[in-house]
Amino acid sequence: MKYLRKYNELINYSEGIFSFKPLGDVEQARKDSLVSMRKFLQRYSGIVDIDSLTDQQVLKKIKGFAYWAKSPNSSIANKMAYDLYRIAKPLFESFSMRRENCDRCKGPTNNTTIQSQFNHQVICMKCKKEEKLDPDYKLAVEAEQEAIRNGDYNYPGFYPNYTPIK
């Protein structure tokens, strides 16, 4: 996940105290954050059967608490929920390269895709061949490599609104 580079630590809420814990793999971080969020909800929301909630329902309830964190009347619980939500949310977002249809040409991908050098589109191999013929392709590759060397792992692409030359 692209956000893992950004977060070195996961806030773990335990018995009313935040403690920092180094991140391991994504699945373990997700489990740890769920434990923290469930403990928080059990303590502050009054939900009795917290284990009956799905992961997405837990995240949604934490988001509800976090919504009020910036309010002048917010409690410390709202601020803790905001921190939990801010750290945990990226762990539950997913990005998949698997597409039935190409983002660019809308044709079938036959389960073979690659990300465009020009933007964040997930494209089929036919579109990739066409993309390589673009006169700016080499510049796009070099620009992305430079961004990565500079620590920008969320590079938007050389032409975020790229349309192929026909």
C-alpha cells in the first residue's frame, strides 16, 4: 500500500493510553488497528456486542467519532478517534491492478494489466504498447524515477490527464 511508507508507526489504543508500535506487515497492522478501534468503541460508544460489527462498520463508527474532533466542543475521545481513524483508514483502502476492462480503452484486459507511466490508470498491454510510442514516454519514465529518488512515492504521473496521441 502506498500509505505504508508514510506511516512508520501505528497508534495502538490500549486501556486509555496511546502507545506506539512499529508496523510489520499490512495484515498485522490491520488486525492491531481493529483491536484498538474495537476497544475504543467498547469504552466510549456503549455498544455491548462490539464483536458483531464488521471491520467496515467499526471503521465507519470511528469515523463518526472523529468527525467531531475539530469542533470547539469536542472531547478527548473525539480527538483519540480522529487519530485512530487517520492512521487506520489507509490500512483498509485497497488498490488493485486487477481489472476486467482497461481504464483507458475500456477493452478487456484478459487479466493482464500494468500501470501507465503518464498517470495512475491501470491499462491493458495493447494500450501500453501504444503508450511506449508516445514521444514523451522516455521523459515520463525519467520523471517518475526522479520523483521516487526524491521520496515522492505518490507521484501523480507526468501527465495526470493524459490522453494518447492517435
